[in-house]
Amino acid sequence: VQLQASGGGLVHPGGSLRLSCAADRSVRSIDVMAWYRQAPGKQRELVATIIIDGRTHYADPVKGRFTIFRDNAENTVYLQMNSLKPEDTAVYYCNAQKSYGDAWQPWGQGTLVTVSS
């Protein structure tokens, strides 16, 4: 599965941003899609996942602020990020498990989100 993350940028605290993850095939054929992030000097961490049946999971720091959703027609998974905080600053990566339990795909370039006043 080829994935391309985009949509990062500079935003003020409290602002919003929507990230996009474009897949090279129908996202309806992919069991799990996820967003990860890696802040400077820290390990990569899971932010959110969406399962093929629509169930979602969020890391505690982003619950209630971030939403992951699919647009099947556009083969894209989005991460809507609201009420952004400086600690959300990171490179955000999308990834996928074509079948549940498969290894994650090789990591792409990611998209940088900077939250700063």
C-alpha cells in the first residue's frame, strides 16, 4: 500500500488543521489505517486508528480533540485536529495494515505540524 500524508503547517494554539492520507487503492480494502506522530527527541507514538468496520481508537492526549475518518470515494483517510496545543507539534505519519495484524507499511515522509504562537 502506498500512502501519502499531507496537510501539515504552522497553526496557533487553539487552532485547527486537517491532515490527509491518500492511498493508492480503495481504503475500503484496508483493514486498519492509522495516524502516528513523532515529536522532536521523542519516540513515534500512535495517535488514532480506524478499522474497516468504522471503529476508531484515540490516544488519551488527543481524545475529544482529534477525529479520524475515511472518505471512501477519495481513497483518503483524514485526521481532523482541533484545539491544538504546542505539545501536538510533531511530524505526523499515516500507515496501514492491509489485513488486520499485518506489519505496518514502510514509513513515508510524514507531514510537519507546528503549533506555536
